[in-house]
Amino acid sequence: MGRRALAGFVMLLLCAGCEPDAVVHKVGWFSTMRHQRNIKPYARPIAPVEGTVPVTGGELPVSRATADRLANPRTRTAESLNRGQWVYATFCLVCHGENGRGDGPVALAGGGPFPGVPSLVDPARPALSDGAIYALVVDAQRMGRGLMPRYGDKIHGTDRWDVVNYVRSLQLNARGGTGPR
Ligand code: HEC
């Protein structure tokens, strides 16, 4: 170890107060137990082997080709709509707005970091099937909608269909229809 390195090391020791353990491993010259083949605290966990299926069951990725064929298993009951409203308020309202008009705070702020947030209740836009809305919630990117983030890792299970039902009820309301809500 050169003189400068030694001086640097001493400085490090001084800086670390009386805790040499926190410093020694930073100098490659010492062999410490920290340098071994193990997973360090907070290290990125090892990725699962390809094809691994979680014990809770696997999930096929959504795709534009298959989205329309997905059947909505959740009836539009008050319970489903209440839950959907909560999911919508938590994840969607910031961009799409309370009534789905594309006027949420994030979309409006100075042109927004997310300009181009569409209205979900504009009858002039092409109608989307329940499955397509579901697939947009799960992974908009895979649906070819690069501007919307994916929510499949945040919204799970029946919550996804409940929010689809809630979007439908927003559309009914916008048309002045008499939906369940
Ligand atoms: C960060 C802002 C943002 C959030 C949050 C967001 N979206 Fe979007 N959404 C967008 C943008 C932007 C688009 C247009 C995507 C594109 O065309 O690339 C879009 C498109 C859509 C569309 C397609 C509308 C159409 O007529 O083409 C649906 C349906 C939709 N979002 C539903 C939702 C739902 C449901 C949620 C909550 C789970 C949600 N979005 C959360 C920004 C957002």
C-alpha cells in the first residue's frame, strides 16, 4: 500500500469515528468476510428461473389480440362499484379526473407531465370492450398505449374488473343514462 493510500485509509478510519468495521472493507487490500459470494443486505434478489410459476398461480400477459375475448366475471353490483370507485380514486382519478373526463390534476398541471390523457366518457371515441379496459389497466404498454403507465403490479384480482365496472358506470352517467349509480 502506497503512502497516499495509507494516508487515505487513516483518514477514512478517522472519519468513521470508532467504527473501523464500516471502513475496512472498502479497502481492497484487506480480506474481510464481507467479500464473499452472498446476497448483500438490500441487494436485488436473484431473478426467478425462467418459466417459474408463483404458488398463487400464473398469469398470462395481456395482449391486443386476446383482450376483447376476456369475459368480465364481476357483475356490476353496488359492492363491485363501491370497490371500483375506491380503486379508481386511488389510481386513475389523478389523470382521468373524477368523472373520467380526462381532467385530473396531473393531466391539467401546466399541460401536464401526462398530456394526452383521454376522456373515458367521450362517446366520440371508439368504444372499448370490458376486456380491453381490463387489459389497459393491467398493462397499457402491451396494449400499444405507451403513454399510460401499467397498473397490473398494483391492482390485483377482482379489483381490476371492479374498476372496469366503475368506468362503465361513469360512461353511463355521462350519457345521462340510468345505470346502477
Ligand atoms: C399517469 C396518468 C394516468 C393514470 C394514472 C391512468 N391513466 Fe389511463 N390513460 C392515460 C393516458 C396518457 C392514456 C392514453 C394512452 C395512449 O394513448 O398511449 C390513457 C388511456 C386510458 C384508456 C383508453 C381510453 C381510450 O378511449 O382510448 C383507458 C380505458 C384508461 N386509460 C383507463 C385507466 C384506468 C381505469 C386507470 C386507473 C387504473 C388509469 N387509466 C390510470 C393516463 C393515465
